[in-house]
Amino acid sequence: MQLLDGKLISSQIKAEIKTEVDYWTSKGGKKPHLAAILVGNDGASETYVASKIRSCEEIGFTSTLLRFDSDVTEAELLGAVEQLNNDPDVDGFIVQLPLPKHITENTIMEAVHPAKDVDGFHPINVGRMCKGLPAYLSATPFGIIEMLKRADIETAGKHCVVIGRSQIVGLPMSILMQRNTYPGNCTVTICHSKTQNLKEICKSADILIVALGRPEFVTAEYVKEGAVVIDVGISRVPDASKKSGFAIKGDVNFQNVAPKASFITPVPGGVGLMTICGLLTNTLMAARKEIYK
Ligand code: NAD
């Protein structure tokens, strides 16, 4: 078993981006600028946004955080999105999900200008991705693709099973894995909450990508000997032995599955760090106007 070390790979990617930013700014270019909108005080969202901002500092990006109380109206939030759309200094921005129930996430996502949509959630970016056109790829699937590439994992002709069909992970992941490119060219099966015979389907996977949000759901019985296992899940489970009172768990039972896998991502220290790299890479592309002129 080989560990797909998100810590190591993400630090290499961040160092590469920093070198590019340093070179660019030394020539008089503007620092790439990533902004984030955070609504409410959800602990996990706070952690994710703080880590994105810290990464910006490490690699020489400018970052801005706009905070709103959880009773913010949709109109107020749309106003903030419009402000960032029109701010020439901001290259890209994200709206940290989930949003409170009274706000329609799709309405907010569609209001973000596609050229600044560095999370890759806007229908134009999703549509361009589906057509194989240059687009900001959804940050988590983008990070996973980069991880597979850097670990030189063979994908052509393999059976890739994706558990989860969410707009931000499962669905774009399945599209990227079937594209006629590397990594890609897989035969993809997408599974969800209504899938029957989930275990049998997973057992036929050469590459198993798990994103359902249920801690340690996937055990060795779901995994073929030698499979590549990518664990997207991040759940907080109560743990009295931790200072925080909780432990972070993936969707895969690591101890149980690792001996069967050829490659496996740990949680924490796996896909989460790669997601940030996807976001930073998209922001660099936005600053250089590589996709939208
Ligand atoms: P979601 O809740 O939007 O989607 C979950 C999907 O799992 C759904 O499509 C559902 O049909 C499927 N599902 C639920 N129960 C199932 C079952 N018993 N069998 C088969 N399929 C089932 O979740 P999401 O936003 O895609 O996130 C999934 C997990 O990934 C969560 O733990 C989330 O915290 C984590 N996540 C991690 C990152 C990261 O950077 N590592 C990024 C995004 C999400």
C-alpha cells in the first residue's frame, strides 16, 4: 500500500505557485487576489476558510474575507457577490458552503461571474468542463485529478466508481474521470443513495472515489485487492480524548481498507489539502486571465 500524501503533494504545488507569483510580481505584475464570503459561524466552514486564507499568505496571494451573520438576506448576499464581481482588484472569489437554509445556494452560485468563479460551481464552468473546454474545474475534483497525475496512477481503461453525485464533488468527478485525457479514460459508474448492490459495484472498482459524507462507511468488504481508494469525506465525530471534543473522519475506514489498497488517501492530510490547491491554481489562472480574457 502506498499513501497518497496530500500534505506532501500540496506543499509541492504551493511551492510551484509561489515561484510563479514571485517571478510575476518581480516583473511588476499584481499579486493574485482571492476573496471569500463566509456566512455564519459554522465551525467546519470557519476552519476551511481560515486554511484557504493561510494558504494565500504562504504563496504570496492577497486575500480578503467578507463575513456575514447567519441572518443575512439573499439580497444582501447578492449585493456582496456583485461588489466582488465588479472589483477589478479581485481575481476570483468563493462563497463558502453550506449557506443558511433561507438562501438558495444555486441563486448565489449563478450570480458569481464565471470569470471569477474559482470554485468552478457556475453552470458556465460546469458546462464548459462537460464539453472539454477550458474552465475552472470544481476545486475538489481538480485536486484529486492533480493527485492522481502526480502519483502517476494509471487510469485508462480502468473502472472508476464514484460514490456520491453532489454538484461539487461526485458529479464533476465522474465527468473528469471519463474524459479522453490523462487522468481519465475510465469507465465510470456513479453511485448514490438509491443505488442497489453498492458493495458489489464498489468491489469491481479499480479506482474508488468516496464522497458520501458518512464517517468510515466504506470497509474492506467494498474494496477490490489492489484498488486505488480516494477518500473525500470529512466528518466531525465526537471524541472526548481530543481537546476540540471531536475527531476528523473520512468516509473510508482507513485501518481496515489500507491493507487491500494499492494507493489510499488519509483523512486528514489527503483530499482536503488538494482541494485548496485546486482553488489556488484556479485563482492563479484567473489572475492571468487564462480562461476568460
Ligand atoms: P452531499 O451530501 O452533497 O452528497 C452526498 C452524496 O452521497 C449524495 O449524492 C447521496 O446520494 C450520496 N449518498 C448518501 N448516502 C449514501 C449511501 N448510503 N450510499 C450511496 N450513496 C449515498 O455531500 P458532498 O458535498 O459531496 O460531500 C461528501 C463528503 O465529502 C462530506 O463528508 C463532505 O464534508 C466532504 N467534502 C470534502 C471536501 C474536501 O475538500 N475533502 C470537499 C467537499 C466535500
